[in-house]
Amino acid sequence: MSPDRAATRTNSAGQVASHYTLYSRFVSLLERNRQAAWASRMRVEAIEEFDEADLEDHSLFLRLVHDQLAIYREQRNDSAIDELHCNVVGRFHHIFGHEHWRTVTAMHEYGQMLCGEKRYEQAEALYRTLVDEVDQDRGSELVPVLCIFNALGAVYPKRRKLKEAEAILVRAVAGFQRQCGDRDPRTLTAAFNFRLGLAHGCSDFLFVPHSSVPSQCNTRPPRVPL
């Protein structure tokens, strides 16, 4: 039986144990008793139940996710890995919105895994979902979103889409300049990517971990900091 969301349990200090604290303890108990299969099922159940009521348990939730991903990698269960990543991205998107840093981080982790496996078409499709939503909103692009713009700019050349790579990197540089200033490391990294793309056919890029972009983009290249 899994921990009940409505159930509470107090520790020796009289504090109420959270839903995901109970899940974590239960999974640990199963693993100590060498019931790995049951522990794995409980971990997956806990991940699938994560919602707005569990925001305080975000760190415990991520620990369950990473532990389960490690198990799937050991099992070479690629389909389960994809499904779990998609589940996490989808849940964070629903709870936090597409521009939140948690959603962007989950998307980036999945995208980097896809790129590492040379699954560039899937990585492009993943990143494009965020770009399309940002374009539809026509609002200001927050700093976390630029990491996806920059990541997409790195994927496009692998798909022989050099014009698309240049266009998205133009937006990334312009967005960094607007949000962070010319001398911010994120602006400089995006500018380096843009210059490198022009010089070498967009074949090599650095990744910017946190970033943002303007809602409208000029067709001309931005002023690149020296």
C-alpha cells in the first residue's frame, strides 16, 4: 500500500511528515528489504502523482526522479527513460508554466540527453515546443527561457538548418542584452556562439545555463559586445 496523500504522520519532534517524505521512507524501506521491483513501482507512482499540492516536496520529488532514471539506465530501458523525462517536463509545465526555471531545467536535461544520443530531431522538436509557446504569448521572454533558445541554436546545425540556427541565436543575443546587459557572461556566451556560427557554419556551440530573449526579433544581427 502506498502512502495516502491525506494521511499524516508525526516524527519525534511533533512535526508532520509530508506526503513525499513518507514516499521516500517507504521506498527506502523496500530497498533495504531487497524488494527493488516494488520500490521502483512506488517511485514511479510517486512521480506520477506530483502536483501543485506537493511543491514543498520538490527536492524529494527530484531525488525520486533521478534515482528512477539511474535504474532505467542500468536496465538500458530507453523507452522508460523517455517516458519519465516527458512526464516530468509535462508536470512542471502544467504546475509552473513554460517559462519557469524548473520547467526549463527539466526540458534542458532531457534535451541534452537526446543530443548526447545524437537524437537531434527529437531534441529540436522538444525545444521548439517552448519557442512556439513563447512566440504565441508575444510577451517578454524571461531569463530561464534563453537557455532553450541557445540550446536550439546548437541543435539546428546538426539538422543542417544553419539559417534557423543564426535566427534563434540572434534572438538569444538580443534577449541577453536586453535582460542582462552587454557584459553579463550569458550575453557574452550567446554572442560567442553567434560569432562562431557565422565563422564556422554554426558547427560548435557553448551552452548557456540560464537566459532570456525579447518577444520580437529584428531580422538584422544584434550589436554583439566586444
